[in-house]
Amino acid sequence: MAQRQTVPTARPLRADAERTMTAILEAAERTFSRDPAATMEQVAEAAGVARTTVHRRFATREALIDALGLWATQRMAAAVDAARPDTAPPLVALYQATANVLRVKASEEFAMSRASAVNPEVGRLHAEVRDACGRLFRRAQEAGVLRADADLAWTQRVYFALLHEAAVSGDEADADAMATRVVDTLLRGAGTAQPGFGGRPTDPQTMA
């Protein structure tokens, strides 16, 4: 996939402008995480730039928050890309994508919560991530990492639910450990293999 820009612009930003934009967005994440009602002036102070610098780039506080949500979504999509879901060994890609996404979710908690599905670019990126995960899960099934009869749509929904729970219960420093837990739970669950059933769970109705 093509390299992602931090935020959509009419033309590429100069290196110094890109650094300023990143500083503002990172400061906005820190500031709004501490105080969701914080002002643009507080964001500017945290970023170490003039208030007018922030206002030149974002006309309103709402525009800044929208841009912050998009930025976090771009980072999440880039995190999935970095795991090489279409080329790396499926189990390696699954673990790496999980760890990468958990790091983004931990460091951009406020921004991720404000990523608006109404924004068409946010919606496109979410669809792109779902498609990449779908391809990875199909590759995992073909490689024998997932059972041949596994319902991939359901498995993917379970995976996303596990990601959410890991994100709200962990932090950025725990990303690798939480990724291991997520992948282990997805592939092995919490039950034990039962003799005579090929390691698959027993239908409770047959045990009555």
C-alpha cells in the first residue's frame, strides 16, 4: 500500500510543517486525554507553538478533534500495513498486527474514541483494515493456523472484540504481552482439548 500522510492535504507538507502538525496532534492527544474540555490555547501551549499556529491549521476545536481522530485511524491502518498481512507468515503477521494496533490504541486512546465514522476517509480506512484482516485470516486458514471449518467472519469479529478488551485493560508498555494473550486466546481459547473429539469442543447437547 502507498505510504500514508499524517493528515489529508491539498499538497504534501514541507518537513517543518509536517513536524509542527505532528507536534500539535500529539499535544492534543495528551491534553484532551487529561481534560476533554481543554481549549485550543492549552493545546498550543502543550505543543510549544503559538495559539495562532494552531488556529491557522484548525479553524475550530471541533476541526482539531476531527483531524486527531483521522490521524489516529491513519496510524492504526499503517500499523496493520507494517505487519505485512499479505506477505509475512500468517501467524507472524497476526501477532505483529495485534501488537502494533495495541500500541496505537494505547497511545491514541482519546483520538481513537473520537474517530468519526461519518468522515468518509475514516470509514475508508476502517474498511481497508477489515479487508486486510480478512485476507490475513484466509491465509491463516489455508496455512492451517485456523481450522479448515472455522467461520472466518465470526472469528474476525471475536478477534476485534479481543483487541478491544486488550486495549482497555492494558497499556502501551504491555503491547507485546497483550498481543500474545489475544492471539493465544483466539487460537486456543480457554477450554481443554477433549480426547475423541480431535481437540474440538464438545457439543453441550451431546453431553446431556
